[in-house]
Amino acid sequence: MVAIVLATGVSHLLTGDSIYTLKLRRRGIDLSQTPESAAMATLTVGAVMEPVRGRLSDTTTMLDAATALSRAPQGQLPALDAHGRYRGVVTAHAVADAIADGEHDHQTIASIVELPTPVSIDDHLEHALDTLDGADGATPVLDADHHTLVGWLTHQRVLAALRRPTEASVPPTDHPAPATAAGD
């Protein structure tokens, strides 16, 4: 019995495959890779992301931001500077905390802009999951130049893509809503 255990251990150390799994591997079938990870390796963030709806200028007041954020699906909106460049994200939670005392209602959102770790539209979904996992909410998706926010990566969109990988590779048909009155 000891000889069988030792022989099996040595065999696994040397090859890692049995005669059955070796035949499958030669045909291109890898049993150690799940179908979900294969789908994530082929999908890009751009195929899965949700487009941005609404934007805020960094000169937007807290009250106007609260109104715009009440309609934001992720509870956060991108903040743009005077030249229209992405500065970061304003969350509903941060605005609620700022206006809770009633003294900051007319201050601009510039002081509460957060800069969460973004992913790129060209990143493979497999690599973007670590960033998404560490995020409090939706993860910002930047264009290939990393200057413009183009969408959000959410857990729900990733799960939908894994459930229907062929449908997730088709870009979304909904178009981003026009900019809100409080922003652009």
C-alpha cells in the first residue's frame, strides 16, 4: 500500500496528468480551467460595461449633485473639470454626508471628489475582477488613453456576461442619456 501511495505521488509530481486527462489535454481540453474563466479571458471590459449616464461639473453645488445622484443607477456620477476632463467620482453617500448639517448645500462638489481605481475599456474581464472586487460600488471604466470615463463595471454586468457569454460580447443597445442640467 505504501508503494502505491508513493508511486501515485511521484506520478503526479512528474506529470500532473493521468492517462485520461493527458488525452483530453492533447485535444485542447483543459479540465483545470472552468468555462467561466475561459469566457472571462476572451471578454473585454468594454463588452460588459454599462455606459455612463449623466455627469457632474466640479462646480456643481451639493444640492444639484444630490438631485442628479438620486437618478444615477450606481449612486455615483463622474466629476469633470472645466475642460471636460475626468477628475473622479462623486457618490451619493459623500454628498449626503456633506449636506447633512445644512451648511454646505451651496458649496461645490470639488471637495468631495473621490478617485477610485479604474479599469480600462480594453482590459480583459479576468484581470478587471480584482479591481471590481476591491471597489465599494461600480468600478469606473476609462477609455484606452485613460483620460475619459466611458462606463461602469458592475458585479451584475459581470454575472450576466458569464451567464450568457455570447450576448455579452454584443455592445449594449441603449444609448447614454443626455447630460444632466447639473453637469456638462
